[in-house]
Amino acid sequence: MNELDNRAVAAVDRNDEDGFRELSSQMLELVGSDGNRLPDDELVASDVILPPGDITFEEAKSEFAGEGLISA
């Protein structure tokens, strides 16, 4: 996930919206396939919250900056 996050930051830095969209989609797919769905009534703290798949590129510029979503 950290590698995808870093690549998404780089895509935003390059102003590569298509590249960012592909990487964002891969991040969401990874969480969907490897993550564990919690019951709707269970709340737990999360280290990282991924933006929704329909994030605008302008919004992504503020979310995927610096170290990105995951600081390593």
C-alpha cells in the first residue's frame, strides 16, 4: 500500500491525472480484496482512510502531497 501511495503522490506531482486515477483504483481494490469488513455498528480507529474513488484531481492534490496518506 505504501508503494502505491508513493506512486500516487508522484503522479500528482507530475500532474498525471490518469496515472493517479489508476493508482487510486489499485489502492481501493487492494483494501477491498485484502481488508476485513467490520460490522456497520463497530467503530475502530484507523491509521489511514482512503479517499473515495470519485475524488477530484484538485482534491487529490491536497491529499496526496508530501509523504502522501501513509507516512513511512
